[in-house]
Amino acid sequence: MTKLNRTTANKPVQHPVRIMQFGGGNFLRAFCDWMFDVLNKTTDFNGSVVVVKPTKRGDYTELRTQDGLFHVALDGVRNGNLVSEVTLVESVSSVIQPYTQWDEYLALAEQPQLRFVVSNTTEAGIKFSETDKLTDCPPHEFPAKLTLWLHHRFNHFNGAADKGCILLPCELIENNGDALLKTILQYAEFWNLSEAFQIWILHHNHFCSTLVDRIVSGFPEGRKTEISQQIGFDDDLLVAGEDYHSWVIKGPELVQDELPFSKTDLNVQFVNDLSDYREMKVRILNGAHTSLVPVGYLAGLRTVKESMDDEVVKNHVLQVLSTEVKPTLTNFSESEIDAFIASVIDRFKNPTLKHYLLAISLNSTSKFQARLLPAFREYTALNETFPKRIAFSLACMIRFYKGEFNNETIDVNDDAKALKFFQKEWEKVDSGEQTLAELVKNTLANKTIVGDNLSEYNGLTTFITEKIKAIETHGVSFALNTLID
């Protein structure tokens, strides 16, 4: 099989370097580099990516050997239909390891057309360290390396306003753009860099906070032979992921003008505030997982896909989202929310992703508090009655935490205090020391478990007690069918 590189593929570099990217792992390649490739192929963006190794270990040898080329295999469900495509991504033009190529790294700052900086250095990547010195070549932390690069650019272009950069961190921390700016200014202050440089950073560089979303599963080992035959190359950097993608970017209008995503079919949104989008993602995508897991598991299902193939369970999740969560999201249009709900259901149906319910069940008590409790409260305030579907999922969670169902052990994984609480409560029920209704009331009153004193909600204790009894006697499907939407 022919090895993939620009010579064998007859794909010479056609675009000037406009993007410096810290990190060359699976996610950035299957997300950002894939998107920049789409921009190059469908718009006049005309920019390639130079990948910078943020850490000392390794050299992205495979990426160098393949001259930056790799394939992305995407599978999923789009508008209810299965989609599967393999794309050759050509946007990466070169690789630099600053630990061995420091001069080449700084020389990038002298390229006038370089405009964008992208990063994904993990949640721990954006941090300050007093051990980093101005004279280090390079310093240890990623923001320190970037500060020295920006300082070199500032000096080389004499502080020119039009030589600032647009920075798009993808690290999964809240307000990642603000965090990166703060850390760079911290280094500038710590190293006594000029006030003029700090003003240039603040006024002529644009630090955009972003929200990224795509499941990237990595090298598809089981499909290597099939895909290699399809593409005609041996690609050591083949990366697989889901078809769904979302990049929400908070930044000034000029960023939208310079990144012409609006001329593509890519799901990229430019917004003034990320908090609403984060809330929608948590309540719908993450809330769907949390409402599904105990229901699906007690119904005898083991993966998200199996749960979506069960009409009763799938309908339950859909009803949670469309009738109970949706009314609490007041900052979006109905069509926006419906589109996001539809995309979540499509993602859950993806046959190529095996999401085990037991794995998702980790720390379900804290997940309930963050993902479903806010919607539970707000729905109740709007309707003067609690949401029955979310309450049913809570009933299943309480039963799930017994650690056994239908004579099968459930490997419940949560905070030690939560596990101990449920163990004691269920032991009391089994020994006849207390009733099931008392267990339910104690659970609903325990703020550590459910985040609030839910025992005060009129009728909730009785409702959950009855549903647990129905589940134990007749099963989850029967109990779900007794709910009237």
C-alpha cells in the first residue's frame, strides 16, 4: 500500500501559512484543520496551518512524514439519514517543534500574513508558572511560549496595529479566550515587558472564547483495511469522528469577516455571549444523557444507540427535551432549540459510536444537579407543577443506586458519600426498618444527592414512590407508558 505524503498524493502546498496551531492531536486535526480545509476548498480563505508541538516530548513524526496530510472519517446521522464520508485534509503545511526549532518558531512571528492562533493544550494547558523565564528557549508553559512569540512579533513590526492576531483557544475551560489573555498579560507583567506591548496585546489582538463540540474517537483500528482500500493509501494519521460538529465563537465582527464560515455549510456560529449556548448544551445534550441513563439501563439496554432503538425510551428522552427542558430556554427561538434537540437525537442514533450507559452514569447525582435540576425548578415555577418526565428519570436514578436490579449487580460509580447514603437507605427498606416512601422522601430532602430540598415539592414523593413500585412490578416500559404528556 502506498504511503501517504504530498508527493504520492500529488498535493503540493498551495496556501500561505495564516494559522499557527498549538497541538496536532486527533481533536484539532478532525475539527479545526478539517474546517480550515473546507474553507480553502469552498471559499477564498487561502490559508494553511503550521502545527507547533506544545510539549517537549515527541515531534509529530507521522505528521512530518506525511507532509501534513491525513484523512478524516466521519460517520453519523444527518436529518435522520446515515452519512459516512472520508476526506483528505490538506490544510496542514508544516510542523515546528520549538524545543529543537526555537529560531524557526520565532521566525513565524515575522510572517505578515499569519493572522490566527489556534490551541488545544488540554484543560490544564492555560496556566501561569513562575519558573518560566524570559530567557528560556522555550519556556515550559504554552501561554509563556505564546507570549514570547507575540513579543517578537510586536518588536519585528514595531507595534503595528494591523499585525495583531485573532486567537481561538479550544481548551475545554469556561471563557477560554479571557483565560488565555489574562495569562499572557500575567507573563508580560512578570517579565517586565513594556507597557506598549501590553497595550498592543489588549487593543490589537482579539482573544475569542469558544465552545467546541464533536466526538472524535481517534484511529479506527477495526476499519483500517476497509478505509485504506477506499482511499488507496496507507495513512498512519487516519482519524475518525462523528459527523456532528459545532464551533461557537465569541468575538468582534471582524473575526466573522476574516473567517468566512458563513459561506460554507459548517456549523459555526459567531455570538456576543457564550453563556446561553453553554446553558443550552448542558441542559439539552448533557441533560439528555442524564435523563436517559438510569431509564435505559433499568429497561435492560446497555448503550445509547440501543436506547434510541427502543421507541418507548427514545420517546421519553424526546419528551424530556421538547416539553420540559425547552420551555426553560428563553433566550433562543423555538426553531433553534428544535434544531439542537434534533441534532442530539441524531447523534445518539450514531451506530458507529458505542456509548455505554454505565460509563455515562459516573457521578450521576452531581450530573442531575447541574444538568436537570435547573430545568426542574424553572419548569415548576412556570407551570405550578413539577415535570413528570424528569421526575421519572429521578425515580429511575434512585432505583439504579440500589446497585442491583432483576437479580443483576449494577456497578454504581459516584462520590463515596452518595454511595454510602443509598446503601444505608436501601438496606433499611430491605430490612423493613423504613418504607420505600420514606427512602424517597429522605433522598429528595438530601441536598448532597439532589442539590435542593425536593421533598417540599407537592406530590413529588408520592409520584416517585409509585413509579419505583411500577418499575419493580411491571418494568420500565410499562411505567413509562403510564405517563401522559
